[in-house]
Amino acid sequence: MMNGSRIALVLLMSCGIPSFSQESAIGNLTGHAKSGKALYRRYCITCHGAHGDGAGENAPHLDPKPRDFTRSTFKCRSTPSGTLPTDSDLYDTISRGVYNSGMPPWRPLTRQDRADLVAYIKTFSPRFHEEPPGTPLLIPPEPPASPESVQRGAELFQNMNCWSCHGKEGRGNGPSALTLTDSKGYPIVPFDLTSGMHFKCGDSSRGAFRDLITGLDGTPMPSFTDALKPEQVWDLVHFIESLQSAGTREASQAKAEPNVK
Amino acid sequence: MGLRWVKEKVRRSMGIATVKRITVQLLTLGALLSAVQPSYAIPAFARKYNLRCSDCHEAWPKLNNFGQTFKDQGYQLMTGRDAPIYQQTSYFPIMFRSIPFWHRESDNRVATDLVPGNPGSGQVESRVTTSGFDISGLDIWTAGTLYKNISFAVQPALDSSGKAHLLTYYVRFDNLLGSRWLNLKVGKFELDTLISEERELFLTNTGGFYQNYHFTPPGDRTSFGLGDHQLGAELLGHSINDYTRYSISVLNSNDGQVGATASTYDVYGHFDQGFELPKMGLQRIGVYGYVGQRPTFFQTSGGAPIAGTGMGNRSFSRTGLYGLWYLGKFDFTTFYLHGQDNVFLGNGVRADQPFNLPPGAAGPTWNGGFVEAHYTYNPQLILLSKFETVQMSRQANPATRKNLGDVRVWTVGYRWYPIMSSRAGLAWHQEYARAVTVGTAPLTGRDDVTSSFLMGFDFDF
């Protein structure tokens, strides 16, 4: 049987009105949804929409489409596929932006502002009220990249069918590339692994490792945390990194953003 | 805004004692400032990135930190799609801004003929009040990226009479050596400052510019304004979130006058630091300094000065500090300036004719500042107020009244933005400003009081 507050919460959600009870915790920062609402209306609403459903006025013009917060499905997480991201995951995404999309880095906002935005974004989905975030997956220390590791990674790239989307040479032009859609049915293009180390969720080796073990929820990119051992994931990361030097490093460096860490 | 406005602004800000001095200085400054006061709000970028005005502007045209970061990155968001190759072929980065308005202007100390139409009838000081509809002219902005990490800006503008002026024209090489701390700009541009006169929210003849940015003491021949666009090269650097910024510029010693080279160079430096305060948000403090030279005479041909041959150069400086303070929906801008001109510049005397200096002559010095307060009710409504003052601390000629030329200006207003999309913007603007200039009444030497009221539609697309 539902208690009163739960009923009120459900009523609020059914009316599409976010509850302001939500907070976020990022390090020693506490974000407040009430403050985040004003920021959201200033900075986010045109793409993500007033109801957080990714249907802002600019959404028709954007590719990829803005995130639909009501589905609580997020690409960039430290948590297992299918689970909620941590507050820090959302904070990092806001700060870093999503490379090669319409989502810019929002580091110029204060840390408190970004924490407040996280709190408000969470109000769009009742899942954040009902379940905790997933437990962050551990990323073991990176072993040295060696020719042998790269070779093993190349074999995994072949055996795990990565090439079917990303292409034999990692250029994002595999045989399945043109058929892919995201969870809302919009066409989606596989990442061109030769274009630089600017992955959606970070541009470091650890970022690549994390993407491989968490998957990118809402996209066809699955999690390999059960299919691969950590050392195998590192082999795959080393192979992906090697694609930068296979005649494309110069071009990718020219295209790459300066290091903004 | 229109050329006529700019001239009036210069006239009122200079605080000159005699009509002849006014005329001479305006002839010089009028040429240098023959510029439409531009205002920056660039829907061209909003269209490119699908962002709304409020993403980059606290209230356009005033930038917030996100917009300032975007500007400092060379009009790039660093999303990997900044180069023009990623835009649709039909996209062209251009925007227009104009303001049709109604205004009322009043000046209580205008020298008028005793009998209208009869200059021989003698003159008296009278209050002159005019009002009516008007237009601001047209600002045109095209700016963006030529290539990744190469950006540009070109800003032709039409004054209210339709005359064109080239206000901004530069190319900028961003993130040199892969570093945010090395960005090189070459061309004509506004001096780097976070209190941009181009982005000021006020519009009236009296309050729509910063007196401190254009003030010149009575009789002074220094042609310079901190708010004027200058010709030269600027090296600028910034941290990833723009909390730390610096810039150093080397500039022609001719106040940005195109087509007339100068024999010396000026230097401008600026540094500012942002910091977060709990529950108050981002605060910022900055320091700046401009050191330059101006000629006191020229080589001549048939008695006419030859441009770019300035001689007898003498120095001047403008230094100060400022703060941007945020407290919830309130924000305050505080600004301080100390100005100093060489004695020859201050007295309008050739440096090779020191015997023409008045007894006890000295380089004029003055202090100025303003406090500007905003209340941002929401991104679509902002209340405005400003108090500005300039006070002489030493006159060039000791025989001159000590406070001659001092200026005090009060301004209040608001802007309401009913349309604020990623494609265009429209604001309803109302403002009242009142200025007192000490001792500049043309006949009696009493204080001159002017006031302006304006209401109009400020739109860009």
C-alpha cells in the first residue's frame, strides 16, 4: 500500500510536473532541483524540452537527438548497463559535453550550477526516486600497450563482431552501419574510431575502457563486461588506440580538439 | 547606435569649457569615432549551434560566462563541429540588429539666439527639449570560423543616415600550439574587457555609453577612448572555464583610425580572475592598463598635417580595476579608472613649444567609476540601473576651475524579451538617464544638465 507522499509523487509525475524534492550529491556539493530548474530553463530547455523529453524546439534540427530524460537512459555512465547513472556521471557529462553532438561542454557554469542541474534532470524520471544508481564498475590499472596487446585486441575486434558496425578499419562504415537506430528509433551512426580519441564519454584510455564495459545505453553499443575479461578489454582499447597511428594519426590530430582536461 | 548619438555622447562626456575647444576636439574625435556604436548579439551563432540567446547572454547583448568562453575560444564550442565544413552549405554566419524607438532629449543649457533666426540678437542659455520617433541605424555582424581554430569577425554598420562604417575586422588564430593560453588576433577590434561597451544594456544618448571610456579633460587633445575599436594585434589566453583570462595588445597610436598609420604603438593589458562563492555563484575581478602616446604636432604639407607623421609624442595612461558581483538574481558591476595625460596633451600645446604652456601647467589627472546593478527576474526580463561619475583631480591649467568637466550620470530602465529563440530576438526597452556636467554651460559656465528617455523595440535576427 502506498503512503501519502508516494501517492503525491505519483500524482506529480502523472501530471508531468517535476518534483523538487530531488537533490544531487557530487563530492562535497549538494545540488538542488529548485535552483536547477531556473538553470535548465535558461540553458537546456531549447534542446531537451520543458518536460525533459528531448523534444525542445531545436530537437528536429539536431543529430544526434537530445537526450530524453524521462526515459532515464544515459549513454555515459560508470554503472552497469541498464542501471541508473551516478550523480557524478551526469555531472561529468554536463561538464564535458558530448563530443560530435550538439551538447557543448558546460564547464563555464559554476560547479554548484552543474550540481543543481543534475538534481533537476533527475526529477524528470520517477526511476531516480524509486531506485538507487548502479554500483560503478571498477577500471583496473592499464597494462602497458604492446604489439602483442594490440594484436590480441585486433582479434577481439574481429571475433566480437565490432567490425560489423565500426567497419574493418574502424571507420564507422561496417555492413550494419546504415541500419542502426537508437532506442527511440532515430538513425544512429557508429563511431569512427580513426577520427581521434574523442569518445562520447571521455577522451582517455580509461574513458574508452569504461565505454566498453558499460556500453552506451540507448544505442546499439552493448556492454562487454560479461563477455570480456578486463585484460581483454584493455587489449581492445589498445587496438582502438592503434587505429590512430595506422596512417590516420596525422589527420586525426588535425581534427582533434586541443586537450581540455 | 547612430553616429549622431555617438557625437552627442562624445560632446557631453568631454566636459569642455569653450565652444571652440568643443569644435576642435569634436573634429578630431568625430573622425576617430565616426563609428556607429555597435551592439553584439549574434543569432548567427545561435542558428549555427541551436542555442538560445540566454545560453550565451545574461540578457543580450551582455555575455554570461558561457558566452564569454565561447568568444574566447574563437567562436567555437569545441564540440567537434565548429569548423564551417560541418554546417549546411546554405548556412551563412550573419546577423542584423536595429532599434526603432521614440525618445525625448532635454538640455537645460543650450546657447540659443535671443531672437530665433537672428544671430545678431545675442544669445541666452535655454532649455531645449526635442522628441520623436527615430531609428538606431543597422548593425551587421558576420563572424565565425574559417577553419578549425581560425576565426574571424567583420562588422560593417550603418548609422541612422545610412552611412557605413567598418567597426570590426579581424582574423584570429586560436589555440596555438594546442594551448588555450595562446590565441592571436590581428585587425581592428574592441579592447579585451569583460565590461564591454558594445554589450552594454543601456541605449539612450545620455546613459547608453560609459563616460569613463571616452572622457577627456577640458582642452585635452588626446584622441583616445577605451571603448573605441583599435587597430593592432592581441594575444589572449584563458583557462578551460574562462575563470582566468589575460590579454596583451599592441595597437596603433591613432585610436583605431583606419587608413592612417601611426608613428608609435600603444600597449594594453588586461587580466581577470573568476572565483566561486558558496550560494552566490561566480564572481570576478579584473585589472587593466592602457599606456599610449599621441602626437602633439605633425609634419605638414602646405600647412596641412600629413597623416601618420605625428611628432612630439607624449604619453597618457588609463588604468583601473573592476568587479562583477553576483548575488542571486542581482548582479553588480563596479568599475574604477584613473586617467593621466601628459602636460602638453592636456593643454593642447606642441611639445616643441613649451613656452606656450600656461604658468603652473601640469598633466591632467582624474578618477572615475560606475556601479551598474541588474536584477534578472528571469532570462526574459531584466531591470537595469547605473550610476557613473568622473571627477578631475588635477586640471592641466591650474587657472581652470578644479571640478570643470566632472560628470555624474544616473540611468534606470528595463528590458523585456518576449521573443528569445535560437533564430532571432526581440526586446522591448525603456530607459531614462540624467547627466550633470560641471561648469560646461556655454555662456554662464554653470552646470549642464541633460536627460534622455527612450522606449523602443530592439531586435536582431
